[in-house]
Amino acid sequence: MKIAIVGAGFAGLSSAKVLRQLGHDVVVYEKTQDVGGVWSASRRYPGLKTQNNKGTYALSDQPMPRDYPEWPSGEQVQSYLSTYAERFGLTPYLRLGTEVELAVPTDGGGWDVTTASGTEHYDHLVLASGIFSRPFIPPFENLDLFEKLGGEVMAASDWHSLDQVRDKHTVVVGYGKSACDITVEIAKVAASTTVVARELLWKMPRKVKGVLNYKYLMLTRMGEGLFRYRSVSGPERLLHARDSAMANGMLGSVEKVTTKQLKLEDLGLVPEGQFSDIARSTVSLASEGFFEGVDEGRIDVQRDTIIERFVEQDGKPFAELSNGRIIPVDVVVAATGWSQDLPFLPPEVMEKLTDENGDYLLYRQIHPIYLPDLSFAGYNSSFFSPLSAEVSAIWIGSMLGGNHTLPSTTEMHVAVRDRLTWMRERTQGQHARGTNIIPFSVHNIDEVLSDVGLNVGPLTRARQWLLPINPSNYRKITPRLARRLGVKAS
């Protein structure tokens, strides 16, 4: 088939590589001038690092370089992806600096894809543009006044240089990993650095007690098994027996250690609820230097509050917070999440793609129930996003090659509705329109590969209970699928 792929991050590049190895012709559209997606030079901020260690944050057939640090920088990840594209011969199929303006299904099947260069027809369309498509900036009251007084509001992805905040009163809005990473860097040069957090999140030290790498706690099947899935089997039955007594006890121990190690009580930064609440959204690693900066007074955290409005005092801009505080501010950096836009899809297509809540109706996080010849890759955001995206591509190739067939439309509709209801309730609506599957990353990988009829062996799965997931264990799945389909994998 002739297949168009939108996006050249982990999902787009792995889709191109897998589908080419399964015998398809591909073209990859990327609106920026380089590969990388969220790791592109156009979107990186100072201090950006991976949340995963390098061993788990990679594609199956290319480990991160040995000389990379345990948590690679944004620049290193982008370089890794550029090398991946070159190694697997994807460069000739990349159309960098080419934004898709319109994609519409055609009556005879397939999709017409329009860019500034014209319109091309494809048999199949893969959307790998990611769930982090457009930064969300809250609608601040009196923004015009703030800008008139010389103030500036920018998204975290638009902050590229320390000079943008040097000697300025800077407010970072948000409390996720990006917000805290940014704060550490800003505090080095800003006149003052304040974090305004609507809600505190639990943070995990990279090394618990300075010794145990968090990957052994959270990036294993055991770590995932501590959170109750829709159905439990095998060792998870024991973890969740007697109202999850064992699982809750283990999570409670992690909470106590984390609270003490990060001095959360002393700093007044213990989040509401329990550590197990991370299942509502995601685990956020503690940014190196963040809590130390709070302890030393270089970083001020205003918790459980928002910027109500901007005000003027003596001709200078200030931010009035909902907790009653009024603080000086010259620059606001909004690390407040992303809007999941697909602006190139017509309204009538989006109506078929989403439900009344705006959630994506995707079977296995991949297949839109009511739109033929269309697939999504990378819309199963997980602890192992590169591997999860690659597994999506394998599923797409398996389906297109007839290796597995889809359930009926009714069966898929029921499955998707049930899953979305469960996700919405479990996360209190923080499920990123149905695309955030954290912390159930391996469950999703298993389900997807079960459809394909290929997975790592039982011994490997047993080792994964105590050892972090190693993407290289999955490197033989695409070649095995190619042999099934009668295609000689390159």
C-alpha cells in the first residue's frame, strides 16, 4: 500500500520503519525542519531530560548510545531519532518542513492529503502527530494590561534561552515534570522564581534513598501490577486480594520514603491524597535541584492556587493569585499541558472520530471505529511511549496484511465505550481524551500483541516482573510478522 504518515517523532519514524519492512511504500510529513516530535529543536526547553532512564526509553532495535547519561537530554533524544531515521533508510521518505493542511477520506477508499505542494492520494493514513500537538495557555484575565506593561506569556515549548528570563520576575504555571525542570533552570538567572500550582503531584526520586533506581519500582510488571487494572490475573490476583491490601501497603511504603527523602513535610509540599493517586495521571520524576531550590529559598511554590488576574502597581505588572497573594511578574511560562488538535481533519471527520465527551473512539488506542483506511500510532501514551508506539505500528501492519481481523463494529464500539468510561472514572477525567494509559503500559502492549498473535516469550515476561522493560526484547516481532506475511524484512 501507499501510506502517508503524519509526524516524525517516535511514533512516526517507528511506523515508517515497521511498515516499510512489511512491504509498504511510505511518506512521512513533518511540519518542523527536523525529526523528533516533542524533542525537536523547535520545541525543546533548557534542561529538558527524559523521564525514563535510557534503557527503557528506546525503540526495540536501536538502544540509546552507551555514552548517553542515564537520563538523556532533549538534544540527545533528537540526535538518537535522527540516527534511527538514517540507519533504517527513512531519510528519503521524510518531507520535513511540510505541514499537512487537509486530509479527507475519498469515496473510493483511501485519503487525499493536501500540503502547500498540492494533493496526493494514499491507500492508508497513519496519524502519528502525537497527543502533545499544541501547548495550552490558560486564558489569563487582564492579559492585555500585562502585555502593555511589558509582560510576556509563553508556553514552555517556546522557552529556549535563559536570556528570556534573565533578571526578570518569572512565574512558572504548572507542577508537572516540565514545569519543575524549567523552574530549576530559570532560578539560576531570574530576579525571582515562583511556581503557581493548581494541584501538587506526587514526585518520585530518581533514586530512592539515593541507591535504588526508580526503574526497579515503577518500570516493571510488578510496579504496574500495584495499580488495579480492569481485570486482574496471575500474580496480580495476590497483589489485589483483600481489597488490594498488599499493593496498597507497598505503595504506602513508597509514599513514606518519598515524603521523607524529598522533605515534603518540611517544605509544605505534601500533595493531597495518597501516592496511589498517581494512577489518575502519571508518575512525575523529581527534577534535580527543584526541592533543593525550594529549601534554599531560590524557588517559591504557591500551592493549590491559580493566577486570577494581572494587575498594575506603581506602573509595574503583578499577578494576583486566588489565594490572595500579589506577586511581581515580568514573564509567565505556562507548563500547563497540551491541546490535542488535528486541525487538518474536517469537522465531519472529527464527529466520527470522537464521542460526546471529545474522547477518541479508538479500538486498542489505534483503530477509529467509524473511519476506514485510517490508523493512529502513539496515541497510547505510556511509561514506554517509544515501544508502545512501535507496537501500534506492528498492529497496523498486521491488520493491513490480513494477519488479524477486527471484531465487528458493534463489538469494537462496546469495548471502546467501556474502556473510556473506566478511564474517565479512574483518572477523574485526566485521561487525555482517552489516550493516556499510564500506569497500564505493559497491559496495553500485551493486548495489542495478543491481537497480532506475537509477543515476547513467557520467560521474558516473567523476568519483566522484577526487571525494567527492555525494548530490545521486542526487536524480533516485526521480522516474525514479515515472515508470516511472506515479506522479506530488510
